[in-house]
Amino acid sequence: MGRAPEGSRPAIGAIAVYAPDARGLPGHVGYVAAISGSRVLLDDSDWRPTPWSPWRQVHEHWVAASAASGYIYGGPASGGPYLQER
């Protein structure tokens, strides 16, 4: 059956996907809560910005939109991404 639409441009409500890197860090995903210029506001969990940050909490943080390997958009594949900026 149909696949979810994917692309390289961020969209509010999309899932940002981060592939594993060459240093052995695992991949990661986050929910795109907002977009501002070339940055996205991610909501994610199990992300540790510092060694003393607690695990298993939802974090909200700004990152470069280009840092993601790609984005998965919601809705039907024929509908395309809903690109919004705030």
C-alpha cells in the first residue's frame, strides 16, 4: 500500500529523520513543531544535550533544518507536504 511522502524540506508536523553517523552514533527522529528561517524546532525524547540531562523526557530544541537526513510528511502521498513558516 501507499508510502508516506518524504522529502528534504521541513514542514510543521513532519518527522525529521537523522541517519546513523560515521562516529557510530545511532539514528534519531523528532517531530517538527515550528520552522524559523533555516532552523526547525524539534520535539523529541531520549536526546541528551548534556551529560546531566535526564533521559526519557521530551525536549524542545532548535536545530539546523539541513542537519536532518530527510523528512517524513503526514497525510496521503498525493497531498504533498504542508510547508508553513512561523
